[in-house]
Amino acid sequence: MKDEEIKNTKLSDVRSGLTHKGKVRAAVLLGGGGKVDEVIADLGNSILQANPSGFCICLDSAKTKTPYDWCSQFARNLRTVDGVPMADLAKFALTTGKSLSPFKGIRNEDSEPSSDNKIAVELVKNFEALTQAGPNGNNTPHIVLAIKDFSDYTAKMLSWLSDALNPAIRESKFFQGCRFLFSMKRLTERESSFFNSFGFEKIHLVEIEPVDNQKDVGNEWKSDSSELVISTSDAQEETSHNITFPKSLKKKDLSLSLNIENNLIGSMDIKEASKLLSSFSEIEKEYLYISSYPTRISRYSLEHFESDRQAALSFNWLKRSKTLHTAHPSGDLILADELKLAARTLHAHEHPELSEKWRTLASVLDRFQEIFPIDSTHWIPINLQLLDSFDSRILGKLFTGDRLDSVLNLIEQTPEQIIEKGSKLSLSEEAKIVTRRYMELSGLSLLDGIEEHVRELWLKDRDNYNLKKAQMEEERTSVISEIEGTLSQVANLKDLKDNLNEDSRNPNRKKAEKIYTFTSSKVLIFIGIATIGASLLSDNIGSYHAACGLALTLFGFFWPNVEFKRATITGVGQRSSLAIETQERSLNHRIGSLSNRVQVMKGNLDAVQSQLAKLGDTPPDPYLEAQGE
């Protein structure tokens, strides 16, 4: 970019130029640390106050390794006052995350150009849908895109921004009013080439913190002595300190492991510590005090000990003082051993109670970070320790969307902290103990309402268990009863078939059948009538004889007759055999049908028994641990 295209500008001019009525298309804040971050935050607030319907996005280059990371940050960090409802903002972030999930595993160095273009186009499409549904409708929104520490972007990321993202936003009318704000320590040819390829006609420079472009000779180690020259600076001033370390200290001694013990106080004399830190100002000593406790130093870790502002100032100061620390693989900083000892010793002497409290907190924090090294996932064990056990179904009920993906990823990435508990999983006892101690000391708490949600889920599952078990037991009883009834029918039909065959082979085997009939007896009728007549004609024959005569007469009219008759097989020869065979086939078919039905019902009974065994004899144990009840 030509020199005449770069213009030094006052901060107040940039502030007004980035508003929806301003003319500034791109601005660069030169400097680093907390001061620049504060300026960016202040500019974003003032821009949204001036135009509540506008949008502001602040991206951190340190957290952006791939195009997916860039688009995810854009979706999560999008802010507005009245541009769209807050619910739509949250939906936009969720929708964008889901639509970009196929590209999540694509690393920047391996990605194809077509994939890079699709990521940019997908982001622009989702943003257009968001703004169209808002009060602005199809009108071009006012957008301010701020990128912190722009120089930290890799060459691949710069190429994606200019070759994939730039064409995508230029084709969308919704990005025509987009303004760009960058922060970097110094503007080099690399950034100028990018601005030129991106198509910026003019760059407005604002120098927030003067930065010396010359090589910092104070950052070099002197090979002929044990003296280290350390350059430090804060937001107001820059100073140079000559600190004499013990002769045993070499540059390689600054590489620390995560196993540094937190009980190092007392291994350095107070006078030695005071001498070692004598060249630091009082405010710098405060920065060293807070930085000496956590093993891994970041804004996040320092916020456990001091306010967010003090933590940010301490971290930014230490980050600029490159000779005071080494880098941890996570990107965090690790303070030199002697500085850690000196700072802790002096702090314990000046503030013994606070030092003891911080030392205990640091010990737990270090162990917690060893178990769960990714700071952004610390909320997960804090909530999982609440559960006695869990499985994918329970997690799916408690967490949704990106949160559920993060939980499942953590479980996959830290298998040594997960144990099997019956058919479910659980955090290891050590992980639970450390996490609960960490929560106690840090004051961090669970997600809002999750404890009640877990309890409600268990009560619902318990009721479902009781209902399902009662239904299965009732079904089992019904199937058993039906099987027994069907088997009884089969037994009766088999007996009938056996009797049929036996009768056909031995007809005399069957007992004769008694047949009862009624006939009249003339003799009894005659005797009865005669007896009745005699009783009427003779006084010697009384009424008794008349009654007997009447009885004899009635018996004479209705005299019983018994016949014994054997059943005979109708027909002879082939006709008789055919009838028997037909009946046998009918009985065999019926018996076979009932037997098949019994087999089907036994299969149903086995399935019910299996489900009952899977349910278990008792309802599920409470999902909350006893300490959480």
C-alpha cells in the first residue's frame, strides 16, 4: 500500500468516521495490550449507542486458526441493540454453527479453496436471513467489524480473508456498509499487502501506544554473566530493569512443567526476594504477585485471584515482558522460577492471609487444569460432577446444540477421567473431588436451573419405569394365562383324536348306551280300574285300595322301558375309513394351528421377560449425587 494511502488520524476522528454517517472505511489501531482492547470496546459501545440498529463484531485473532473458527466467532460475537431481537441473535449463532458443522474438521492448512468459499458464502447467507427478518428488512445495515491482534493471523488465514471472504461480502448488499477496525503492534509490509489485496483505498492509523520498531537488545541473554536484562512496560510508562539472578539460572531453566509445586514459599530469603524485585515499580510488583500463583498464566486464570480489569492489566503487562516468561503449549504464559519464588515470598511477607488463600486456590486450580486442560470447557465438569451417573440420553435431555457437542467432545477427549458405573458413565472420583474443591474456592456455580432439571428428569424417568414395569408384568400374566388355556385345548383335541382312532379299530370297546322309552300296560290298567270300581261298590274296600288302584292305572298308561344300544359305524369298507381320516386331518390341523400359536406367544413372553430384565428390579437410582440432594 502506498504511503499516501495511509493516513495518521486522531482517535476522535476514527470514532466519528466509523459511525453510520462517517466516511472511514478501514482504521488501524497501533499498539498492544489492555489499552487497545479498551479502546476497541469503547468504540464498539459508542457506535451502537449512536446507531442502535447497527451491528458490531469483535474477533480475536489468537483464537482463530481456521475459517471455521473465524465464522464461529463472527456468529457468537455479533452484537446489536435494536437491529434484531436477542432471540434472533441466539438463533443465528445456533443456525450458523449447525450449517458450518461439516467444515469443523477442516484445518486451514489442509482445506480446499472450494471448501473455503463455501464457508464464507454460508456465513453471508445466514447473516442476510438474520437482517432481513429484523426491523431493517432489505435495507443495508451498518456493520463494524473489529479484529484484534491482526498480525497474529497466518498467511493461510489472510489468503482466505482476501480470496474467499472478500468476494462473498462484496457480492452481498448487506455488507456494503461494513467498516473495518484492526489492531496490531506495528504495520508491516505483510499487513499492507493484505489491505491492498482486500481493496481498501485508504487506511486511517491511530497510534494508541508507541512501539519501538528497533530490536529490543534488552531481551537478549548475556552469555558471560548471570545477569538478565528485562524490559517491561505498562499502559503509562516503559522502564528497564536489570535483575541479577542466581548463577545457577540459565535460559533453559525457564521451561517449566505443569508439576511445579505450590509450596515453594520459604525456599527464598525475604531479603533475596526484595533485592530480586527491587527494580520493579509497586504496580509491577502487584502484577508479579498475582502472576506468581497459577502455573498457567492467562486472563482466565488470573481472574480467579483479582478483578477482571486487574487480571487483564497483569496479563497484558507480563505478555509484553517477554523475558519474564516462557510459553505453554496451550498459549498461556509460565513465569520464571525465581520470579515466582521471589514474588510469592514477598507477597507472603506483606499479605500473609491473602497469600495463603491464593496459594491454596492456585494449587487446586493447577490440578483442575491438569485434569481438564482446555479452559473453555471447564463449565462441563462443573456441571457433570452433579450427576451420580449419566448416558447419552440423559446428556441429551440436559444439554442441547453446541453445549451437547462440547460435553460429548470432552468425554471423548478425557477418557481417563470417565469411569463406567453400571450401564452408565460417571466422572472419576478424583475429578469430582478436585472439581468440587475448585468450585468451592473459585465461587463458580452450576448452570441456572440444571439441578432442578436433573431432579425433574429423574422423577419422570422413575414414574415411566413404574408404569412400564406394571404394564409389562400385566402383559406377562396375560400371555402366560393364554398359553396355558391354549395348551389345555391342544390336550383335549389330542385325546379326542386318540379316542377316534381306538373306536374305529375296536367298535365293541365303547359301552352300550341306555335308551329310555314309555309304553302302556293293559294289565295294570285293567287291575287299577277294577280296584277302583270294587272300592266304590263294596264297603269292605276302603279309600286306601282306591288310591292303589288309581296308582296302578297311571303306571299302566306310562310304563317305562329301557333299551341298551351300541353306536354303530355307518357304512362299511372305504366309506368308513374316509370319514375317520377326514376327522383326523381336521383335528391335526386344529392341533397344529394351536401349537404354532403357543410358539408365538412363548416368543412374546420371552421378549417381555427380556424387557423386564433390562428394566431391573428397582427404579433408576437418583441422577443427583447424595451431596447434591
